[in-house]
Amino acid sequence: MSAEISPYGKLVRDGLWTNNPGLVQLLGLCPLLATSNNVVNGFTLGMATLLVLLMSNTIVSLIRPVVRQEIRIPIYVMVIAALVTVVELIMNAYFNALYNILGIFLPIITTNCIIIGRAEAYASKNPLRLAAFDGLMMGLGFTLVLVVLGGVRELLAQGTLGDGLNLILGESFKGVHLTLIPEYQGLLLAALPPGAFIGLGLLIAGKNWIDARYKARAVALAPAPA
Amino acid sequence: MSKNLGQVLRSGQVLGLFAIAAAGMLAGTHALTADRILQSERQRLLRQLQEVLPRGAYDNDVAADRIEFTSAQLDATQPVTVYRARRGGQPVAAVMTVTAPDGYSGAIQMLVGVGHDGHLTGVRVTGHKETPGLGDKIDSQRTDWILRFDGKSLADPAASGWAVKKDGGAFDQFAGATITPRAVVKAVHRSLQYFEQNRETMFSSAAEGGDS
């Protein structure tokens, strides 16, 4: 852990790992658990969240000079709600099938605590570029968890990966997906809500395990203090 | 006091300006996407209708040739929409939006297409909350089960056969899920009966306006 790490490097590490919204901050669990039943759904909701985070962090950072301390929260809420509705309208227009699959989870990105959390904790105190980059990294970190969890659940429940790719990439991709376990009977639990909780628990445990090992090794390698 | 008042007013002003800006942004996006959204909803409906109608057997604008019926038999909560397919003005088939209220986890929405001769031209589930991996096999995305209704009629199988095999009928249930297919079979049977009783009025009524 060098002290020279650039602010951008730190944002990458925080968003994707050390302060990952899904694994560490545990924010936005409701959509995370509900739409992680396969890779495509997880990826789409992740991307929609990323888009909103990027835009909300950008705007919140831009309006710092005019927003008074006492009314910042209602303004953030207004900005976020408007942005989510914009994303929702665009998805309805151009990705209608996905829009219908994600259903209620698209509009409730508004209430995803990651977004107002980042606005309040980071974007409202930092310059435009850093704030936008933070939004991007937090969004990526969230998407990553959604895709990994979606992948694990899809694999266990159906034996496939990437089912429904045609919904994002167009009709020519209909039926294109990896069947990793042919003639698979499926583990129903993975597709059901408890599967989401168990899967996320295992992911968090895995992350903590890796962190612990890394730390132990760092301690072992470090020269003994004089 | 006046200093406080000034602050309150300023805060209100800022909030108001943001509300106006946000509303403007939404109005703009809405104006840009409204047509496209209408179009994609329409395409979605057309795709669904095409799936339950015989390909190329009709030449009218099915989505626009629709009427609404109120029938507690088919849907107790909302009117049933019927889309009529015609060729050269002659009735070919009707597609009904049917709800099976007795699914395992709530209502199951379906489109039931019936040819003018009383044979099913296709059945599709358009909305359900059935258990993934068990009940969701009624979805044509999952299995071909729903295709087995194609070509069936009130006479084939006979009335006693309109049930799942477990109940002595002609239709397969799924391992671990009987309630879902039972609800679908019953709803399809009811639709056929309703069609039989109302066939003539269904095709002769004038189409209702609306563009959706």
C-alpha cells in the first residue's frame, strides 16, 4: 500500500474492491438480489445504475457552488429521480424487451442508496472529474457483483451462461449462450430469492477470505519492526 | 429575522430552479422518446399476436382490429381484449387476452388464439410469477409445453380431456408443478367455450378506437 497512489488509482481500487458497493458498503441490495438471476439481467441493471451514478455524480459535483447546505438532500433527490426517469424512458424506447424484464427495478434505482450515498459522501466534496470517475468506478463495481452473482446463479439454476443475450444485442443473437452443463436438471434454489442471499453471502465471504490471506502474507513478508 | 427570511427565500428559489430544470429535462426526454416508445410497445404486441396466429393467413391490421368484452368467465378483474384477424374481410381467427386467476403464485396472463373453425391457433403466456424452474415451463422461452395446445378444440380432446393427466385429462403436468399447468389448461378450455358461445358477436362487432 504505497502512499503515492494517485486519487484515480484509489478510486479504481475503492470502487471495484476495497469499498465495493455490493460487497462492502452493502448498498442497493434490493435490486442486487432481485435482478441477479442471470448474467444478462444483472449486467443490464448494473449498466443502468452505472449510467445514473455517473450522471448524478457529475451533476452533483457541478452544482456544488449553488447548492446550499440545508437544501442539498432534496436537490440530490430531485436530480437523481429525474435522471432515473430519463434512463427509464430511453430504455423503454430502445430496449423494450429488457425494460419489461427489469420492470419495477429500473424506476427504483432512484431509491438505491449507492447513488445518494456517493452524491453525499463523495461528489458533493470533490471536483468534476474525480466525482465522475468515482461514479464510473462505483457503477462498475456494482455491475461486477451483479454479473458474477448472476453468472453463478444462472449456472447453478440452468447450467447456462448468457441466456437472453438477444435482448441486448439484437435478434441475431437469439439462442446464443454457453451451455456449460448440458442436460442439466438445475438447482432450483439458485434461481429463487434465497439463492440470491446465499450467493451474495458466499461472494462476501470469498472477498473477505482473499483480503485476509493477502494481509497475512503482507505481514509475513514485512520486515520485523526493530 | 429578515436575514433568516432572506435565506429561506433564497433556498426556495434554488429548489424551485432545480425543479424547473428537472421538469424541463424530463419533458425533453419524453418528447424525444414518446413516438419510439409507442412504436416499440406496438411492435411488442404485434410480435405476440403473430405468435398465436397462423402465419400469412390474415391480411388486416390485427393490433388495430380490437374490441373489449367484459367476461367474468375469462377475466374477473379487467375487460378481455379481443384482436380479430381477417383475410379479405372474412374472419380468420380471434386472439383473446385471458387471465388464469388460479396460478401457483397469482394470476397468469395469456394470449389465446382461436381460429374461426374453433381450433386453437396458438397459446402463449405473456405474464406470470410462477416458480422459476418448475411452473415457468409454461413459458415458451423455457419449454415447448404450451405449443401442444395448437390445433386442439372443444371436440379434441373431449370435455373430460381438458385437464392435466394427473386429473385424468390429456395434458402433461410438470414434475413438481401441477397447479400451474392445471390453471393454464382450465383457462384455455374456458376461452374455447367462451369463443364457441360468442363467436358471431366477436367478429361482427365494430372495432373500438384507440391506437395501442
